[in-house]
Amino acid sequence: MTTPAEHPRSIWIDTAPERAPAPAFQGTAECDTVIIGAGITGLSAALHLAKAGRAVTLLEGQAVGWGASGRNNGQVIPTLTAAEPDMWVERFGDTGRRFAEMVGASAGLVFDLIRDEGIAAEAEQTGWYQPAHSPGRTRLSQKRVAAWRRFGLEVEYLDHAASTALLGSDRWYGGMLAPSGGHINPLAYVRGLAAAVEARGGAIHEQTAVQDFRHDSAKWVVTTPGGTLTARALILATNAYTGELVPTLARRLAHSIVPVHSWQMSTEPLGDEVRATLLPGRQAVSDTRGDLRFFRYDARNRLITGGAILGGGDVAARVAKKAAHNLADSLPQLAPPRMTHVWSGYLSMNWDRFPRVHKLGPDGWTWLACNGRGVALGTALGREIARAVEGEDPRGLALPLTELSPLPFHPIARRVAPFYLLWMQQKDRVEPKL
């Protein structure tokens, strides 16, 4: 087990409202539902259960939002990375349709929760835009617009002129705009969710790394360094960090995904003259590249961006240099900007980009493999799993269950995963066959 650690330095640590640490779990206790992991999924599930009157306890190995939930770029995106909505229907039938509809509504759910709970998360529901980086990708954008509209998501295709007006740059060819999306301060969001859970009687224990859980005599038994908790239902909400704090915990689950380092960073605040022409509508932007270019403003008019890079050395400096070059190449108003904050964390990926939902046992649930879409998707799946825990028939919910399938040679998969970037870069140079 790792020793307790502070949050990595990031723009979010410097700007999110403070949160008083919750005490570690000690002794023995019983509750209706125990949730392992106080990130977006766990807190969303806890809040919905607490609002329904359930006694819920969250156990967090580090601190609220310490993992990917508090380190990500903060883009709120109502689509998936690669698994298109029709593919879900093909694989899961009616459940797949419900899942796709849930994804399409997921960004709206995030902003509704923020408004309803009065969370100070620097939320801007200004839309999410996916510009096409090549002429052939415009056909992909049009196809995605048509597909998501069939599942109830309000999206539109922007041609080159409209895209240039939205971005303040003519370096892209068109793209898909989802007005329900936007961006938030993700650490402020999870801290606000935690406060809402506690206000409704939910218990949160930080610095409590779960050592083991099992189902025994119609109860879930969770073992921690300080004691034992029993509950009727259990939700494992650790996603990319499953097995990272306690390597023996849920080993088969941890081996079903590959944690991939994701680098994020922020520029110095941009001046008013540049801001007037660069992304004047303040949308969140992430383009169609596999070697993604993405950016958006924060509340202090910094650009929040990021990137990926191969090799060693001073990786933080190298990836910051690459991201600064990408911004200057994409946005003619900018010279390569100086990055004031550079940080990283894991996101969870799998081979086909389909998130996985699993039953762990009676009233036991988990999901993982966000593939870079964790903010909106984690919020929505937290609510959906809470509904199952409350007793709704899972067959009528947006929970496409699959059997657990660990990746063979998982340690090798982790080592070679960074080289996937080379394949994506090559693919970015070839027009898709549609």
C-alpha cells in the first residue's frame, strides 16, 4: 500500500475551494451502501442515494478527487471517444440504446447538478466543439451529428466558415458542436459533490485505503487498516486507479484496463485583445486527432490544454513544449505560451473504447474504462448505478453488463501502451474510410 500523498500541484489545487480533510475510518460500522472511491462516480452515486434516504459511506484511499476526477482537463463532453451510439445498440440492443441516450444527456446532468446543489465549480455550459482536422474528417463529423441526433442529443454541424468564427482560427475544416457541453473546475466539482453528500448525512472517510472486500452472509464486508464496515450494497468506483493504491485489491478488474498517463497544463492568463478573437464563445474544444489537440478557458482566462509524448527525460517540460507548439500552430493569435502549471494522472483505456459495467455480486457494482470521457460519463453512471442499488430492475436501466475479461499479459500491455501514440499519429495523417 502506498503512503498518503497530497494532491499533485495543478491549477485546480490553486483555485478550487478548500476542503477540510475527513477522518480515516476506524472501528466497526454498518450502513446500507458502501462506496469505494470518492471521485466523480462514487460521489454522484452517493449523492443520489443520500437524496433517496439511504445510509451511505464513502471510503477514499487518499483525498476526495485525488485521482483522475480532480486532475482532468474539466471538459464536459456528452459523447464517447470512439464507440459511436449505433454500435451500442448493435452490441447491447435496448440497453445499448438507453446507454447512448444517457451519454447524450450526461453533460446536461453535470450542469444541472451544479446548479441544483449550488456548487462553485466555475461551470460554463458554453458547448463542446469537436473540429475536424482534415477535409475527410468533416464527413466523420457529419456522420456523428446524424447518429447522435437519432439518440436525442442536440448537436449541429458547423462548416468551415462557422468553425473559423467559433474558434478564431481557420486551421480546422468544420466539426460537431454539442451545446449542452462545456467545462468546469473538476476538483471544485468533486469537492462540491462531497459537501452535498455530507449535507445529506452521507459519511466520507479519507486516507482509508480499502484492503479487501467480499460478500459474506448476505452482506458486503469491507476491510480497512482501521476496521471493518458491513453493508447491504457495494459500489467500487476506482476506475483508472483500481489496484494502484492496494495492488491486491480487485486484481482481475485492474487488469481489464490499461492506466495511461494523461498530461494537463495551463497557460498564463491571456490578454483581452487575444481573448476577443480566440474562442470568443468560450467553448470546450477537442479535435478529431488521435494525438489530440484540446483547449478551453478557465475562469481566469488561462487556456487549459495538454498532450501526450513518448520517451523519458524531463517529460513534463517536453510535453509542455509540445502543447505550446500545438497551440501556436493551431491558433494564429498566439506565440507558444508559457505554461504555469503542468500535471498528470491516469485515465483508464481498453482495447475497443467501450466502457465496461460489471456486477461484483449481489447488490455489488462497478464500471471502468472511461477512455477520456470521465466527467460527464462518471456522473451519469454514478446516478444509474445508484438506481440499481435502490432496487430498480437493471434490465430497464442504462447498464450494459458484460463479463469481466482481464487483458492477457497485462504488465506488458501497460509498458507498450504509450507507443499507441505512434499508431494514432500515423492514423491522423490518413483520411478515414466512411
